[in-house]
Amino acid sequence: MSNQKIGVLLANLGTPDEPTTPAVKRYLKQFLSDPRVIDLPKLKWQFILNFMVLPKRAPKVAHAYKSIWTEDGSPLLSISRQQQKAVQNYFSYKGKDVVVELGMSYGNPSMSNAVANLLAQGVEKIVVLPLYPQYSSTTTASVFDAFAKALTEHKKMVPFEFIHNYHNDPLYIKALASTIELAEDELLLFSFHGIPERYETEGDFYANHCRETARLVAEQLGLNEAQWFLSFQSRFGKEEWLKPYTDETLESFPEKGIKKVAVICPGFSADCLETIEEIGEENRENFEKAGGESYRYIPALNANGDHIQALVKLIEQRI
């Protein structure tokens, strides 16, 4: 490992500062204004966003956030802080001169502040680890954009390494598999966040990365094709997104004789609104109303020891 002072930037999507309509509106406006996320013509989309989407969506999303908010704030931020601390503790224990910061593409702590903090501490190189195992232009690329923009605020641009993806990393796959233990007749559903189908046809690697992750985990567990399924959740707007859709899939399972399901979301490195509320509650209700008998959500890897080990090895390979 290098004797340089190394900066590590753990990056994730972000979260509102509080579970209120004004705070959620600010967050969603920043998030949904990113052309990496919504690539409609700017003027047209800004009109739709400000006068149609935000007034209707912000109160609903704020209500959902309120239902999952903790004493430590947003679960995503709280867990991300735990991950930051665990990675920092690892390198400190090893006696390595490594400084770990957390930066969000949207909201706080901002990417700008994270980069400024690293440079202020005299790091000679930065390793950027977007906490998205599967690359997508809507997530990983948006981290790169935010990181590059933050660098423009400084004359001192140190060398950096950017981790593009780790969807098939052996330690990541092993960490996922170690959290899964299926009961008899229980089907394993891999639910990944969706993106518009059009993005895949335009070159986004995301869908292929998701399929490979699911296949590798299933192989690690020794599952046959009848024991697992893959779907995509959280679609937004009227455009066709990657299929099959998680909600429709779960609603269709009972009539096919699949009444016991365990759901895992390997694309999320930390539990958040989309896993706790959408998968843990909303889709559970859909499945049970359709006749499902047993529904179990398998938590994200979060600050699990195997997960942290996978992350630090990815970082060590770059320094």
C-alpha cells in the first residue's frame, strides 16, 4: 500500500434533511433536476417538475419518510455514517494514513463539502467509491458528475481513482449470500431499483450488471432457476421501465402457487425509503392481499462486517 496520505470518498444518493414537505421538496427538486436522472428537454421538464410533480409528490414522500425516520434521522444517512466510521476504523487499526469522508450527490453532506474536507486534510490522492454495486448512468455517473464539479472549486486537483462498479466482486457476492437462508418452499426475489428501458438501449450497463449479480448469488447459494426470480422496483412516470416490475410480480405470485417469498435488494448498499417502506411494507401488503402467506424482507448489507470487508478490499486495490 502507498505511503501517501489517501482520501476515501464514500458516495451515495442522498436524503432530505428532515421528513417535512419543504425539506423533501428541496431534495426532490435537486434530485429530479439532474439530467442524468431525467433527461427530458430542460425547460419542458422544469415546468412539469415545479408545477405538477413537486406539489403532488413532495407531501406523499414526506409522509413516507416520516414513517421510517429514526432518532438518528434518515436511515440512509445514519447507516452511511456507520459505514464511513467502520471503513475509517479499519484503516486506522491497520495504521494507514487514510481519511474517509461521506458525500451525497444530492442534499447533505454534500459532495462539495466532502471534497473540500479531504483536500483540507492534505490528501495526495482520492479514491471515490460510489455505493452502487451495479453501474447506472442515473447513479454512478451522477456521483462522477458531482465529484468533478466539486473539484472545479479548487486549484489543487489531486490524482484520483473512481470505482466504476463492483457488481460481480467475489467478496460482495459472498456478503450477500451470507445473509440469505431460505425456508422450505420459499422463493428468493431479487428486487433492483428500475431505470427507463430506453436507458439500457442507449448503452447503460445497469440491467446486465443486475442480472449478473443475481445469477452469481444464486450460484453461490446453489439455487436452481425455479428457486429465484429477478424484478425491478420504484418506477416513475409514464415511460416503460425495466421489467418485470416488482409490485406486479409479487401480486402475480400467489395465483402461480408461490406463496412464500424472501425479498432482497442487492442494489442498495444501505436500507432507505425504497427498501424499508416500499419493499418492507407496501409490497408486503400487495403480496398478502393477493393471497401470499409468508413475506420476508432481507435487510441491505448496511454496516455488516462482511460488507465492510468487501468495501475496504475494493479501496485497498486502488491504493
